[in-house]
Amino acid sequence: MIRIYAPASIGNFAVGFDALGAALAPIDGSLLGDVVEVSAAEQDTFVCSGEYASKLPANAEENLAYQCLIHFKAHVAPAMPTVKLELKKNLPIGSGLGSSACSVVATFAALDQFAKTDLSQEQLIELMADFEAIVSGGRHYDNITPCYLGGLQLTGDLIPNKSIALPVDERWYYVAAFPGFSLNTAKARSVLPTQLSMHDSVEFAQRLSAFSSLLLTGRFDDALSIMRDEIAEPHRAPLINGFSEAKHALPELGAEIVSISGAGPTLFTVCKSLEAAKQCAAWLNDNYINEHGFCHICQLDQLGTRQL
């Protein structure tokens, strides 16, 4: 049996709309992501389990993981024997934590190992992006590549092998808080402007290139000082109850930045000490999340998708 884990991720990472993503690892050792198990069986079988399985379509044909299996057998490994594929859905849908990417990445990684097809990094990422696009409405890599490769990834079509790993300060902590309600990705994209002015386009390019360069040269504090989302956050913030209050309160508790993870409604902070992260997490538990939400203090998951 092959058992694969794929971690949650922060898309956009504030400064890198559709181009930067970071994989998350809770510091308490818990797994924040999906697990896929593939084993030999007398006939192809699909099972969806886990805390959030009930939020997915009951019909297997409508499940992304099952669609990945059908595609893989038809177009990648037609000689692969029949299998049982189980998706353990541990991430909420529409959370802004790369939930659909987790399912797709874990499934294709597990099938690639089981069938011994040895697809290249770029082949797998392209395959994963095709299927994640079914949910997100476009081939966006900023959840796929960090989920698959780990760490903080600068990613896109123009980049060799689709991704470049960027270093971060190992002392940084990330508080990720899912408020307990979902935000449809298509709706979150619909509020974005269809065009940017020349000024805004140039500023975005400068901010992303400077941020990446500062990380690559170890100037981490300088990178934090320009880490702002001027593209998506102003338009998505009104869709997320409690975000503006958190944006105001958390810097006073030690958050260096507060921004939206992916399309939201999960928010994340970057903190330069564990004490600051704990203070932010306490505030978020008391003021941002409901009984269905959660809050994790994390560092980056440098391992990415892996066998358990």
C-alpha cells in the first residue's frame, strides 16, 4: 500500500498573487493536509473519508481524487492494475489553504509511486495544475507547487521546472486561522479587478521581484517590510467577517504582517517570535474563529508531499 500526505499551503503569500505559495507544518506535529492511500484491489474502488468528507459530493464521479484516478489510468498508466483509492479529506473546502490542491497532489503522487511511472517534477506539476484548475477556474500553481515540493515557492509558467524555492528566516512563525466558514474560490476571484493600471502593474512587479531578491540574499527583515498585498486583499477583505478587526488588532500583539491565505477566508500572520505567534493565536481563537474553525501556529513544511 502507498500512503501519501500532502500539506496545506498559503497561496499568494501576500506579495505574490498567483505566483508565491508556502507549505505549512503545525509546530505541534499534527498533519494539516490530506492523505491518499492506494492499494491493490480486485476492482477499482474509491473511498472518501476524513473529517471533511461529508462536504464533498457523494457521487464518486464528481470527486477530484477519483477523476485523477480515471485520468491517470486512461492517459498515463493504462496497464496499471485495479486499485482501491482512499482520500482522507482533512482540510475544509473553500478554506484558502489549498484544499483542492492537497487532494490532487496527494492522489497523483500516490498513483505515480504505485504505478512506478516515475513522472518528472514538471510532468507531475502540470498534471496536478490541470486538475486543480477544475475547482479554481484556472491553472494556478501557487498552491500546487508548495504542496508538492514544500517550503516557499516562486512558481509559474515562465519559471524552469515551474518553481524556484525561496529561503525564509527559520525563526519566523506563521499563524493560520480558518474562521469556520467557507468562501467560494470563484466568488473570491469574481471581485478582483479585470485589469490593473500601469502604475499598479509596475508596483506589483517591483514588490514581488524585490521581495524575492531580498529573501535570496538573506535580507529577511527588509523583505518583511514590503510584504503587502495590494492586488487581492483590498477586494476580498470585505467578504471575510472579522478580517478587518484582526488586521487592526494583531500587529499590536506582534504580527509583522496580517494577510489573506489564498482566496480566503483563512488569514495568516508572520511573526518573528514564538511568543508573538502565541499571542496572535490566542486572539484569533477568541475573536476570529467559530466552533467549526481552527488556528495553528506553523513553520514552513520543507518536506512537501511525502510517503507516511
